[in-house]
Amino acid sequence: MQDRENFLETHDNQANSVEEELILSEDIIMEQILQNLNTTSIGQVLQKIASLPEIRQEKVLGIRQKLTAGKYDVNDRLDNALDKVLEDLIT
């Protein structure tokens, strides 16, 4: 009975050790991916996107009300918004 308990305990310890090594390996790989990503142009774009401000709900609701009432020029506003986004991504 003691041999069985020792065997199970050893097996559990080995399984835990392997699991810890896998987690560490995954962390190292993810760190390398992030380091490489930050040096690419797509990584830089993603960083800029991540740094954009949060959505302002009150502004969104106001625009929705104007859209519903037909008092919002979508095409002109969309062009301006896209210009600003592209300018922010380029600089």
C-alpha cells in the first residue's frame, strides 16, 4: 500500500513539474512574440490602436440621436474621422 502511495505521489510531482515547465515555456514564447511584434510595423499600429482613448458614451448617444433625426451628415463626418485616424496611425 505504501509503495502505491509513493508511486502516486511521485507521479503527481512529475506531472506538476512538467506542467510548470510547459507554462514557463509558453510564457517565454509569448514574451519573444511580443518583443518581435513591437519591432514590426503591424506591431506599432497595434500599439497606437491600444493607446486610443476609450469610447465616450455620451458622445455616441448624441450622434445616434442626430442620426435618427436626420441632422447628422455621415459622409462628411466619416471622411474627417478617417483622416484623423490615419493621421494618428502614421505619426
